[in-house]
Amino acid sequence: MKIVHVFGLTLAALLAPCLHAQVVEFVPPGAVVLTTHNSNDSWAQGRGVLFSPTANLTIDAIGVFQQLRPGTLGVALSRVHVDNGLIYQDETLWQGSVASADASALSWLDLTLPETRLLAGSLYHVQFSYFGRPYTNFFYDNQNQPFSQGHFTQIDGTEGKGTANYVMPAVRLNVASVSPVPEPATYALIGLGLLGVMRARRTPKA
């Protein structure tokens, strides 16, 4: 029975999520910052970020870096697919809004959402909408080149329903937990462990 107990602890350790929360801000390599002033700059039609997790994870907050006038900032999180540069929505996971104050400087505006599970290999879209004229719009110039960062890949800026733009807003996620996808070698180890458990159970006592 000791073998079964040890294997159970090992299996739990291999498959257990990493529970420490972390804030992930998407920043392209060699980031060049661009700002515009007193202009809506396409926020009315929606600006956001595409990304695909490389691990199963949960998030519980989404933020954007802007200097807004009083108004309403909307946000939507969706599972999507892209075809020829156009974004097609497959499932809306969450949407909400927050009242923006009269900001005196660029600052993070974070929206809290229920813990939402994102699956490795799926493509997601965070899109913000704002119908006023921000004091300052903050962008990264990533030259429309998707990039990878930490547990995320295919990160790219969006405008409206497309990806054909050269900038992306500064967006951050609060990642509540991460569950790495087991490698094939891990599955093999689990299989060998199960065989060992079965053999131990069948071995007659002396």
C-alpha cells in the first residue's frame, strides 16, 4: 500500500495547478511606445489583444493602460478564431463595463470578473470599447507581428474585427492559477506508475 500512496502523491504533484497569482502585462519585444491625444483613435469600434495560452489557466481581472475622460469603458472576453485577418467570435466568456473617472495621468483601469478558465491552444480576444475622447491613448508599436510571452503565444493587437493594424493597447491579465499541460513523458510516467500499482496489488503476501 505504501507504493500506491507514494504514486498518488506523485500524480497529484504532477497534475496540480500552480496556485500563485501573477499579473501579466503583454509587452512586445523591443517595445516602442506611441501616444495620441484628444482623439478616440478607433476605441469606439473596439481595440484589444488576441492571445493563446500554452497552459490551462484561470484569470479574474483584465486591465488597460489609458488616460480617459469621464465615461464608460466596456470590455469583452471571447473565444475566437481568425480567418484572413478577420476575427470570428465562437463564444462570449464574459463582458462588463466600468465608469471611468477624469484621469490626471495615464493609469491602469482594471475590471474584475468571475474566475474564468482559459484552455491551452484556444485563441482568445480581449476587446475594449470607449466612445469618448481620451486625454491620452497609449499603444505599443508591434508592427503587426504576433509574439509570445510566458504562458501565452499568438499575442497581437486588434482593431474592430481585424488584426491588420500596427499597434496594440497595453493590456494586462491577473492570472489566478496555471495548470501546465503534461508532456508526453509525463503521461508515460503516469502509465508506468499505474502498471506498478496494479502489479503491487496482485503480488501475493508472503
